[in-house]
Amino acid sequence: MILVLLSMVFFFSTVEGENICNLRDTTSQSGDVWSPNFPNNYPTLQRCSFVISVPFGKSVVISFKAMDLENEEDENSCYDVVEIEDLISGDKLARCGSTIPSDITTKGNQVRISFTSDFSDAGNRKPTGFRLTYSTISNIRGESVCPGREFTTNKEGGYVMSPNYPLNYGNNINCIFSLLVPQGKKTHIEFEEMNIEFDNRCANDRLNISSDAGQTRVICGEGKPRSSVFHGSKVNFHFLTNGQNTKKGFLIKYYFTKDEIYAIDCVCPVGSSFIRVDLTKKKLIRHTDDIRFEFKTRQPSSLLLHAMGKHRDFLRVKLIRGQLKFSVDLGTGKGTITVPSPALNDNRWHYVEITRTGRRVKVNVDRQVAGIVETPGIFTKLDLRAPNAYMYVAGSANRNHGSNFVGCLKNFIIDNNRPIVDALRGDPAHAIFFNPFPKCPMF
């Protein structure tokens, strides 16, 4: 047992510099290797090799520092040779002669380095052999931040890297790369490598990471910055460089986990709170709408949803004397449905579903078809554009729209957006007035 343990220790020993014929397989990620007797004439009839195994996701870089191995005079074949074999890809490169080869980068994480000399001692020439060093770099394929673009990620995550990584990035770069985050997820950022020109204020080269939830982080220098978690539906990587020094850049791993904030899609406003969504930047012109939510209240009349756009276009959902009323105007006249039902202000949960396709609107309450209406005129699109276009949930500052809602709302979805969740997580387009929403008792 002692012999076995000693053998294992030797097998995984760190190699700092050694005659290749004394080496065994290793997991060292860097080393210095030379031929027997280097820099003196190496012996004949040598056959030596060892394997380097580095962690998955890395490649081995072989850099020759000296080369003098016997080769045929016309240099088309080798008598003595050092061979680099990529054990993952199967690629083999044989080197001899006196010209120092270019660096070799493996495709995989395992490489065999072999040295062979024949029976001849090369006469008076006395070749001195070779010396090489090896190191590791990441071979993970990531998305370059340049050219700037929006990128739809997969659910598992991936990697983002500087242009030309792992080689130096260029000068005068200004690229914004945006990750579109899966709904209901938060984004974890981990730095695999960071080497950006340092300045105390990061005024030269820098990476600015931000989210549409208002988080931001500016990074430069060398090392391994702390990990970060970003909320929001978009994470931006803004990489800027000046016209001077360049460095290796960065490799960043990102992945997603469930955003707990998205589980809190239930609030109980008390009449003093509502959400305002700024639609100015969205410039929505919609041919269809899909609105779904649940509510419970004792209040007979209140405003649940209101959106006002360009010209006379609007959409509104209200509770009037215990009955649900939906109104929409596409610019040529209002269509209205008042749901005939028992009073809905019974403090029980009620499910509302409103779908619109063009001029035709259908309203369901508690999963029963409550009514269908068509708007007058020829227009089929709801135009939510204007310098001050807003959507309101659970009330508004204008009491002409109706009293603010008192009760509980949950699972509020408008065209695949969740305004309550987005407001709670701090999305800058969403504002809560005037007091924070109390969360439902279950949260």
C-alpha cells in the first residue's frame, strides 16, 4: 500500500523543469522540459514520452525555446524528433532541425510529448537537443462582445469574452453585447479570467456590466473579480478601450437560476398604491392583447388597469358596482363589455382573462365566457405611443379613471409581461406610487 501511494504521488507531481526521459504523466498546468543532457549533445537510441492532462475546458500551449535535432540534409524528414500529439483531436506534429517552431496550441486538454533519437550520433555536428515550456489557456468557446448585439441565450448559460480572446484585444473598441435573460431568471456572472488595462478610475480600458433592473458594475485591472448576480430581463456588457495599451481581456461565465422575486407575484394594495409603467420607449402598436390576472376585494368599484396611448387610443379594466367592465378604443370608437355576474367584491379570488385580436375582444371571468364585443371603425391596432404614454395597474393619480384598488392581485400578466413583478424587482420603467405594495400573506 505504501508503494502504491508513493507511486500516485509521483504520477501527479508538479513539473517545473526536467529531462523528458525522467518525466511521467502529470496534471501540472505549466512546466519546462528539455532533451537529455541539454544543452549538450543528447544520447542515441532514446524513446521517451509523457502525457500532460489539464482540467476540462483548457488547452495546452507548447512554446519552444531551443531546437537542434538531427534531420535529413534536405530537411524533409527527421532522424531525431520531438512529437506533440493532441490526444483529444488526434492531431500530431513532428519537429526537428534547428529552426525554432511557432507555438502549438492543442484543441483538447490532453497532450503527449515524445522524444525519439536514432542509432546515429550525427558525427561531428553534435546537436544540442530542444527545450520547451508549456502552459494552459482556456479553450472554452464564448460569445465575443464585438460586434455589439442582442443575444438570446440558452437556458443553461454560456460564456462572454473580449474580442480576440485569449489573445490581446484591440484599440478603440466600443461594443455593447446584451444577454436576453429567460423570463423568471436571474443572471450569475463569474470571472474565469480578467486582464484589462488598469486605472484607478477605470478611465482607460473598462468593462461595464449592467442590467435593465438598474444594477451596474465597472471593472478593469487584472485578477479574478468577485462574482455578481444581476436581476432583470437584459444584462449588458459594454466594453470600451482607448488607443494605447492592450491586454489579454476577459472570459466570463454566466448562468441562470430562478429569480425568487418572480415568485412574489401577489400584492395587496390598500388604496394608496399603484404601479405606473412608462411606455414611451416601448412605442407599442399592438394588433393583439392577452391580459390575465386574479383579484379579490370587498371594494365594489375601483380601477384595475388603464393604458393610454396616442390620440384617443386607450384600454381600461374597472370594477363597477361589483361587476367587471372592460373598455377599449382603437381610435375610431369605444367597445365596452360589462360582465353580467354575481357581485365580484365578495373577497374571493376571481380569474380574469381578456383577449383581443384586432377589433374583436373576448372577456372571461372565472373561466367562463362572459362577453364578446367588436370596436367600431376600421382600425385594428391599439396605438400606445406618445411622449407621455403610461400604463397603470391598481389605480392611478387621476381619480377620473376610478378609485384606486383595495384588495389583492396576483399572477398579473399583460402580453407576457408581469408589471407587478417588474415593479418589485426595480425595473426602471416601472414605478410604485405612493407607498410600497404590501405582499400577500402567503409571502
